[in-house]
Amino acid sequence: MTNRTIKAWVSGSVQGVNYRDYVRRHAERWGITGHALNLDDGRVEVVACGEATAIAELIDRLWEGSPASDVTDVTVEEATLAAPADFTVG
């Protein structure tokens, strides 16, 4: 089992549309820890730590988003961060 940590920035209509909670639910389902935070510029920042195939699944879901969201871009980079204990939103 290979672990992977990513940092992603999601653009589009992703604030005020339950996007962060959508990401949290999927992350928790796959045992991923990290966070989803609203940024001042209208994007959502996602940090995710977990098994590589689970992270790949989550990246696919970042593009989908909640039913009310409209994702226009997802930028992903590999990260080297200490894995948090759970997944939080803020």
C-alpha cells in the first residue's frame, strides 16, 4: 500500500454549495485525512493524505463536486505534509 499526499485548488462555483462537505464525506469514506478550506479568492483548497488509489478516486470527485457546484478547474500538486488525524472543513 502506497500513501500519497496532495494539495489541490478547486475553482468555479464551489463556495456556499456544500462542496467542502461533499469532499469531506468522500474523504472519510476512503480513509483519507486532510482538509477542505474556502479561500478568499473563491477557490477551495483541499489537502488529502491517504492510500494512493483512494487519493486518485478523491481527485476524480473533486472534478464532480456537489450537485449545486460547478467546478471549472482542479489544480493538483504532490505535497509532503504530516498526515492529520482526520478530515476537517473550514
